[in-house]
Amino acid sequence: MMESTANGAVAWREVGVIAQQSDKWHHTMMRYLGFHQDAFFMFGISPGVCREALGRPDLLYTKPDVFDSRLFYSWSRFHHEKITKSKFSTVHSYYGTCPFVWELGRVHTQRYVEPKGSLFFLPRDDQVTIRVDEYKTVQDAIDSAPTPVTFLVPFRDCDKWKHWTKLKLPDDHQIVSLTDRESRQIKLSLLFQKHDHVYIPWPGTDLFYASYLGKSIHLYDDITKYRTKTRDEMDRPPERVLMHLKWGYDYLTDKQKEFFHWCEDWNNIDFHDRVWFTNNMLGLDALKSPKVLYDDLIKNGMIHPLQEYRHHESYHKGYEWCSKQRVDAELTTQGARMADIL
């Protein structure tokens, strides 16, 4: 019999049971289920609401080599249904709630503070996409942001927008980079909680976090300013995963462009549509308590029975808070058309 300890984890890896860790969500999932710090999982976890897979066939997460596993935890209904329905999929998808929601609930019930000022997500490049040199749009948004302002700078060098150092920041500001893997999502949830305004360059996962918390949302940039990098501009040679992560405006389909431009006008979208998309992008309709989630994952063969559940009161209280925040909504005709695009 193998044990779920550090030595046991090595043994499980040798027989192909352990999936590659999700850089964002491994530790949050581990804490929610009450596992030890050296816990492993048999499944990969969706990294986010993936721009490159919205409005396209999901040809990346349908393959087991992404996380070295045929088991996948999806927390966006759109990703889950694409993986499940794809005739090319060799992966079993389990639909659950975005792990970040659990952190938001825990932080809210433990360390609530009255929000003020702005959380500002700076524009970013990444390994495949780059923003144009123009920065007046960003500077204007910074100048209009209520203070104090906390600026989020990506911790990976390849994700930093090369012109961000040209920006003039207000006197009352802080720069944060979420470098520690274990505490990254806890710190981000604290930042969301303590600010009233959230400035986001383009529609993405953070838009739905801010919407869930009822923040004042400012989508200040234009997705047309982002293009796919040439091979010479990329930090490493293109390979299968990178080629599927392209989302420059030049690469988007007409349907994707329509959806992203619609989201850019988020504050003027019908309230019912905003609620519906937030619920379905974050898997809020699949919210389960830590123990119920553990039992369901066991039932679905997602975790090994040797991994024992341990109750953490802070996450259970956070779950109770999250369950009370749930608001149901029906799509309007326009919202239903946008959902069909995806």
C-alpha cells in the first residue's frame, strides 16, 4: 500500500497517477480539501477562462499530455462542455467551481475590510501575444483611478508589458507582484476585497471575479492593441501548447472579436446577462462544501481514497458565505446569442 506522503507521491508518480500541478490552483484546492502541503492530485485544473478557447474548438485541454492526466477539473461551463462534447477529446472533465471563489469566501469571512481605492491590472504581454507601444490610454486610466492604487505587475518577465516603466504612477500607490505560489491566490483575494474599483485592460477571468464581488469595473484598454508575436519576438521556440495560447487580435475569429468587444462594454450589458455569464464562467452553480466536493471527487475517481479529507473551519465558513451570494438570472436574447458564440 502506498501512502500520500512525499515519498508516497514519488511512488505514485512512477506509476503515472500524479498529474502536473496547476500553477495557480494546486494549493487552493489542497487547502479547501484539507490535504497536506505535499498533496498530489490525479487531475489537472483549468488555468482560467481561456481567451484562446472561447469561440473556438478546445484542442488543447482535450489532450492528456497538458497535465499528464486524462482527468481534468473544469470551472467554466464553456470549457467543460467543449471537452465533454469534443469528438477529439481523450480527457474526462469534472465541472466544479473556480477555486479562487473559495479563497474570496474565506478572506471575506476572516479579514474583511472596508474597500477603498483601486486595484489596477496593468497591460501585459505574454509568451505569444504583445501589446503595441502606445501608452497614453493606460496613463489616462491611471490618472482617473481613485487612490490609493495598487498596481499588479506580472511575476514572470515574459508577461510584463515592456512599456509599463514609462507610466507615471500616483504618489499614493503600491506595486504588487504575486511571486509566491502557495499564497498567490490568498493575496490576490485580499487585494480584490480591499479595493472598491478594479481596472482591467481586456475581458478575462478577472472581469468575472470583480463582477462576482460587485466591484466598480473599468475596462480601460482596447483588445485591438494586442497582436500575436512573431517567432523572433518569442522567448522560446513555438511548440504545441504555445501555439494554442495565441489570442492576438490578428488571430481572433470574427465570433471571438464580437464577444470580446461586447464584454468591453460590460457596465452597459443587461444585468441579467452579466449575472448569468459570471455564474457560468466561474462555475458558481456547481458550488459544493469542502466535504461534499471531496466525496464527489472520490466518487468520480478524481482523487485517491488514501487522501483523507480534513475539515478546515475557515474554508467551510467561506463556502457558507459564497453560497449566500448566489443570484440566478435568465439570459436576454442578446446574451443568449453571445452564449451561442462560445
